[in-house]
Amino acid sequence: MRLPPALLRLLLLAWLCAAGLAQAAPALQVGSKRFTESYLLGELVTQTLAGQGIAAEHRQGLGNTAILAAALRQGQIDVYPEYTGTIVRELLHRESPADAQAPLERINAWLAPLGLKAGVPLGFNNSYALAMREADAARLGIATISELAARAPALEPGFKLGLSHEFIARADGWPALQRAYGLPQKAGAGLDHGLAYQALASGEVDLIDVYTTDAQLARQPVRVLRDDRGFFPRYDAVLLMRSGVDERPLQRLAGRLPEAAMIRLNAAAELEGRPFAEVARGFLQQAASAPASAAAVADAAPGLTARLLAPDLARLLGQHLALVLASLALAVAVAVPLGIAAHRLPRLAGPVMAGVGLLQTLPSLALLAFLIALVGRIGFVPALLALFVYALLPIVRNTHAGLQAVPDGLRQAALALGLTRGQALRSIELPLALPTLMAGVKTAAVTNVGTATVAAFVGAGGLGERIVAGLAVNDTTLMLAGALPAAALAVVVQAVFDGLERWSRGARPAGVATAQQR
């Protein structure tokens, strides 16, 4: 098949960009989870290393504990902020209360066989807790989790829980807490932590899980229920890293973040809308012995224009385009032959269309999770494969439809003139089918521009980084700073392919056009 030269050059450029992104690995990869505090701690680690001349990259918002720990063991990241209780319960699967309070030396002895170590205690404990609206808790006389369990019959029938996805799933989360206290409530659907306080304030949910260093606790009329049975272990913030990582450059952060300081930094990002990197930079610019102060985080939040044109825009656009165009090139290479095979062998048409149609229905996050398990890594590769899967259907379907629309008489005339079936395909059928084929490629390209935003959930970068970060702190401006360039990029991509589609309609060989007119 002869694709337009402009499209070929575009796809070649995409492959070169993808190869460059895949091979450009900084000296140290810093990960973080998808909530405010983890973003901030990841930035503090990254900037602390950079300040000492150590190349580092922050791969922010990679997901939950399981994803980060797997990436750490596989060497895709080198260090990320974690909590001792999470390490003991989630990673080491130790359930006894004594183990949950183990000192760092013992935790490191348990981590050693995994090739990991924990170090650099940051200075604060951030435990899980449950919280209700203050007015409801006062009316019902609920101050502890035991009282929540005892008052269950008095709660309204519509009493609804808004628990985070990770809290619902983790070993030290809702299922174990429910058993420990005999809580009768059902977890229900998961709610992103960044939206929980807003949902609680608006009455959409009645109980949420919180972190004890959440900035919103000082601003919202909520009551944190006391863990009167001591279910939750200590969650002292540390850095979890591969055994080979030199932690000495990071010791500058040891003990520097008491709980009050961490709450202020969280507030600067979440309530004042300041970028994570800026908040971290303000903290690190202070004297080493000085605690974080309100003055360090008091600058006004940047507006939408500043967020849109932030220095990371070029990097995120490049990553986004590389994902879209590389996945599109891979899809064209596979889908066009599949469409041709479905046309030439009618018995294959049904199974092929059903197969690519089924792949199109897979939820994007579920597909990404499956591909992470399949390829054993996070980042560019699983995101590329997911986008490739979603690009298959429109290209296969339009290739098949374009070839089906070619008059059979033209095909027979070409064979009568002595052309082989392959020559007839290349010289007659594909040129006539090219406009329809290009329409399918355009549909796949525009769709993948939007779908590529989910790649940020697995550390593949792109404009979705801003959307995910904005979701984590419930910052509409930051979300728009990612969504608007993605929408603009979709419009540009559609315009480019509209031009290529018009070119394909006018680029058919004169003989073919004349024969078709007859």
C-alpha cells in the first residue's frame, strides 16, 4: 500500500520521538502516588537531588502502592515516598500489631530480600482516619469509630460512604477496619481522594477516609473519628528505595518535615492552588534549620494562562504526540493488512470485526492494568500498546469498507489486462479505497489524542499529567490546563488529517479515476 508521503514522514517522526523518549533515562527516577502529599514529597526529593548536581526526574502520580512497589522492584523507579505502616501491612503483609510498630532497622531487615530499603525519616506521621460532617457527628453523638458502629441503626437509610479506591482495597484499609470494629456499612463505589471533601460538604457522601495531614481538615467543618481500638499503625513518612541507591544526598530531608509543616505545604498546593514544584522550591530555599513557614508558601496561585503556558507544556505535548503518533503508526501497520485480509477472505470478516470491536469496549484503566502485568513495566510501553488497541477498529473497518466499495468490474478489468491480484490491489483497489481508509486513520488519531490522557496514570507522561494532578488536589484550573491543550491538539490533528484526506481524494491515478467514471 502506498500511503501519502506526508503521512509517512509524520509516522516516521513519531517513531523517532518515541524511541528517544524510551531511551532517555535520567540517572535517578523518583516516583510518587496520586495525592497531594505524595506529589509534594516527590518534588522535594527530586529538587534535593538536583540541588546537589544529581540528575533526577519526578514521575508523578503513578498510582497506588502496588504499582509503585512493582515499579521499584523492576528498576523503573529508584525511590518514592512511603509510610512505615503501609510498608509493613501492604508490602510485607505482616498483620500483627507489634510488627506494625516495628523500628526502621527491623523493617529494613524484612525488606532486604526484596532488594529494597527504607530510610530518611521525614519527621511526621500521616495516619488514616475516618471523618464525618461535624453537624451530623454532633447530632448523633459520634466521636469514635466504635460509636459509629454502635449508632449504625440510628443512621439514615441513605448513609453513604465515600472511601478512596486504595483504602477500599488495601490490607490495612476498609475490609480489615470493618472486621475489627464490626462496622455494618458497605463500602460502595470508590471516590477519588481529591474529591472526597467536596462530596462530603455537598452531602453527596456522609463518611470519608482522610489522611491526618490533609490540609482540608483545618478548613472544613468535619469531625475526625478517634481510632479508639488502635487499629491503624503509625504511618511515619520515609523514602522507600532500591538497595543500591545512595541515600546520603537525601539525608538533608531527614526530620525536616514536622506534621504542622507538612500540613502547611499541603495547604499551599491544595487550597491555594500553587504548583507542587513551586511549593517544594519555596520550602527548600529556606535555611536548613528553619521550619516551613507561611511566608514560604504565601504567593498567589497562578491563573489559567500561566498554568497553560507553564514550562512543562513543550515536554508534555511532545510526550502526548509521541504516544498518539507511534500508536497510530503501529495500528496502521497491523490494521490495514487485517482489513485487506477480511476483504479478500470473507470468512475472516466476521471474526476480525468482532475481535477488534471487542477490544474497543475494554475500559482504558482495566486495559492498562492488564498490559502492565503482561509486559512487566509501567510507563511508555503499556500506554503505547493500549492506544494501539483502541486505534485498530476504525482503521480495520474503514479499510474493509473502502475495498468493498470498489466496483467489482474494475477489479475484473485489471485482471483481464494481465495484472496480478497484488498489482490490482496496489494500483487500483487501494488508491480507490484510500479516502475511506484515511477517514478511519483520522478517527483513530483524534480518538487517541483524548484517550492518551489516561497514560499519565501509569507514568507515561503527556497532557494527562496536569489533569491527574488537578484531580488529586481538586484544582479545576490545573485540570483545564491539561484538558484545553489536549482538545486543541485534537482539533489540529483532525485538521491535518482532513488535509491528507482531501489530498488522497485528488491523488488517485488518472486512469483509475477515468475507469471509475465509465
